[in-house]
Amino acid sequence: MRAWLPWYGGMTGSEKRTFWACFSGWGLDAMDTQMYALTIPTLIALWGMTRGEAGILGTTVLIMASIGGWVAGVLSDRFGRVRILQITIAWFSLFTFISAFTDSFWQLLITRGLQGLGFGGEWAVGAVLISETINPAVRGRVVGALQAGWAIGYAVAVALCTALFDFLPPNTAWRVLFAVGLIPALLVIWIRRNIDEAPVYKAQQQAQAPGDRPSIWAVFHPDIRMTTFKAILLTFGIYGGNYVMITWLPAYLKIALNLSINNIGGYLAINILGSFAGAFLNGWLADAVGRRKTFIIIACCQAVAVAVYTMAPINLAVTLVLGFVLGTLQSGTAAGTGAYIAELFPTAIRGSAQGLCGNAGRAIGAIMPTLVGVLSAKMSLGPAMGLCAALAYVIVVIAALILPETRGRDLSDVHVGH
């Protein structure tokens, strides 16, 4: 691994353990979350759900993730990153498992919503923990590489889905798939034994007077609230566009392209392979040319790619290849948010800021999957996806243009009004 990723060889043992804890947590989070997207066609068939209802389920998870991210971030500022990371992993695992026993749209809406609390919380706390642990010179590459964990988790979910639906009837396979979602809870045991708090967080806690804790509204302090709003705009565009594809791509392949379950698995595998590569692309670019330029370059390319994929008259071979490009760019936009948001805010409120800005963007962006469902009742699914996703990536460019550059910033030197 040292030969392929030079920055990894330069990490200390503690940094490597923290990296793998956050990488695994994000990957397992992705596995549990993507199980829903993979079962949308089955639930539509079994329960008679409309596409609009399917979109509402996806939107609800993202809205709850925004709440969970903010709450978990605030708690991590007060009680430690590592402790809250463990709780969020156990939480999303439990409610994914419980989803296996639902029998209606409304029951699944509740369990998936509760799962979303842990989903958003895990991302927020994990991103802060790894950002505070890693050398600033390689922070973009290391934190960006965590996004590859999403691709691996997604790949595991696709493999499990393909295998289960091959050997079990649909009305049983989807339940078993969700039940497997309890497995990530085992990671909590390893984290408890092997991961320490980040030095910058411990130093801040020691310097802070007893009982002197920032308000949960500190991210809206007059000196910093504009940064907060701009960061939310950035993540809204990123996740709004990405969740259009993540939520609807399996359904698009089945409904619009009439692919079988096995063929869908193959097409998604290519897309996921691209996502894996995209995480490293973003990190390299972010450390090489800066955070803002990286967001702008990748978002512009993604807007064009998604429009061609969903609206141009391309054949299946081109669709397969372009799926890799889409995955690369999709992961590339999301991979940069963890390090960038951490670099915008001081340590005392970094957890709550990461949770709010990252996940509020998810919540607002959650209107995009629902909008696709609504629009697809009046137009084909592909154009509905393409229009919504491309619009979201234009928003990414606008936000990146009005935010500051933070490459190489020392996190201990970030202050309110920086």
C-alpha cells in the first residue's frame, strides 16, 4: 500500500488506526444506506408504492440525517469524537436491522428515518475525527480517501443484493438484506479498544474552562454564520446532485433500460469502481490545486456527464463506460467536503459545524430525489434525473466561488471570524 499511496506510509500507527476506523464506519454506513436504493424496485412491486412515495422515503432519510449529524456533532464537541462515533454506528446498524421486519410504507418510513439519524451522525463525527488527526499537508488526500469506503460499502450491498435475490424469492430476499445490516455494530468493539481522541481536540478541551461549552447555536455567531450558510449551499449542491443518482440509478437501469437484476449489478459495479477511484482523484486535486478549484472542476464535469448519461441517445456499451465516469465524478465532489468543512471552523464547534453544514446540505438536497419522483410522472425518468442533478452541480460551482481557500490550514489556528 505504501507504493500506491505514499501518504499512507508516512502516517503513524495511531493515524492509521483512526483512518481505518473512519473508513470502515463510512463503508458500513454506505452498505446499510444503499440497501434501500437497491430494494426500491422490489418494494414498488410488492407493496404497490408509487415512485413519489419511494422518493419520500429517500428524502426522509436525508432529512433525519441532517438532524442526526447536527446532534451528533454537538455531542462530539462535548463528550468526544470517538465515543459519539461508536454510538452512531450502533444506532444505524440497529434500525437497518429493524427495517427487515416492516410490512408497509409507513412502518419503513419510521425505521428508515431513525436509521438516518445514525447515518448523518457517523459521517459528521468520523470526518471531524480524521481531519483533526491527520497532517495538514496530506489532509485532503487522507480524508478524501475515506470516500472510497462508501464505494466499498456500496459494492458489498450490491453483491449481497445480487446473491440474495438469486437464491431467495423477492419477498424474503429484501428482508434478509436489511437484517444483515446489523453486522456493522461489531465495529464498535474494535473502536473502543484501538482509537484515541485527536490531539487537537484534547488540547482544546484542556484549555477550555470547566462548564465553558459553546452554545449549539454557535455556528450562527455573527462572525461565522455567513461561512455556515455558504458551506450549507455547497453541500446542498453536492448531495442534491449525488443523491439523485444514488437513489434512482438502480431504478433507472431497471425501468428505463429494462436490465435484469444480474445486469443491474454489473452496471452498478462499474459505477462503484468509478466511485472508488474518484475519492483518490479529489484528494490529490484538493492538495495540489486547492479545495475551491477542485469542487469547480469536478462539478462542471459531472453536470455534463450526468446530462449525457440520462438524456442523450447512447447505447448500452457507452452507458456502461460512462457509468464509471459518473461514479468517479460523483465521489469526487463528495470526497472533499470532510476536510474542507473541518478547515472552515474552530475546534470548539467543529463537530457541530461539520454535522450541520454537511447534513443540512443533505436535507435540503433531499428534495432532489423527491423532485425526480414527481417529475417522472410527467416525463421520462432519465430526463427528470438529468435535469435535477445538473442543476445541483451548478449550485456547487456558485458556492465554491464565494467560499475561502483553506488548503494546508492548521486546525488549531482556526478561530471565529477566521
